[in-house]
Amino acid sequence: MQIWAGLGNPGASYALHRHNVGFMAADVIAAAHGFSAPKKAFRSELREGRIGKQRILLLKPQMFMNRSGEAVAEALRFYKLDLDALTVFHDELDLAPMKVKVKVGGGTAGHNGLRSIDAHLGPEFRRVRIGIGHPGPGQQEKVTPHVLGNYSKVEMEPLADLLAAIAAEAEWLAEGDDPRFMSEVARRMHDE
């Protein structure tokens, strides 16, 4: 069994924020793969399903981003899973918009959700980094409004394509073939 956690802030007012792209990815994966209806568990919205041969629990912590590690840690402990069973989907400032990279471990780069998970579990978990781009060098004061801003109208179609590509190629992630997942998502985005 694997736990896939999408990071975001709960509530309708945050739904289209760039910071909530982890929630968006979880929702599209659940829909594409016929996961169960959401139920409440571990202070999260939890859906169960299978991708390929793998049983996946999709978790959307329903507390603010800076406390999401509490929910993720609860779920891992309950199922007696090690950190290698965890995949976290999150927004990434230092990656071009609509790009996806996967890595295990690393720093938090100021991301409050990653910082919270790291504090509760340590850094050695798999991250699916979904690029939102950076407002630019010397633009530090614009970072928070960018991250906590809604996707623009012109971004909505590429975003939908990206989330669909992530869901369509999720079986590679489930099987642990991160390079193939990244190359197939990139191929789909290039073909759009």
C-alpha cells in the first residue's frame, strides 16, 4: 500500500490557488482511476483505489498547509508504513510552470507543507514537484501573492492538460518508475 498526499489549503476560497495544485492533482487522479468517494480520516479527505497493481490511499489534509505533516504522519503510523510508501504532490516555485519533476528527499525550499511533513517524518519521502514558476529574481515581495494567487484564465487549459497527464501516467509512479513517469508526462504536454 502507498499513501499519496496532495498538499493544499482547505476551503473554497483557496481552491484555484497555485499553492493548491497538490489538491488538484489528487482530485484528478482519484477521478481518472475511479477511486472511492471521499471520507474523513486522519483530519483529511481520504479516497481509496488502485492504480495498476498498487493499492493507493489518496490523502488531502484538511488543515492548513503548515500543519499538513500532522495528518500525513497519522496516516503513515496508522498503516504502519515507512517513509518510502509516501508520495507528496506539491507546488514548486523553482520549477517552470506546467513542468513536473520527481525526487526523493531534499530540502523544503520554504514550502510550509514540506516543512511540516519533514518535521514530523523526516525528509526522505518522494515528492512530485509541480512547477508554478517564480515571479523573478529580486521579486521576493511578489512570491507570496504569486503562490497564494489564483491560476489565471490563460493558465487553466495548460493546467488541466498537465493534471490529466499526471493522472494518465500515474501507473509509472505507482510502480516506482519515476523517470518514465516524468518523460511520459513531458511527452503528453509536448504533444498537446
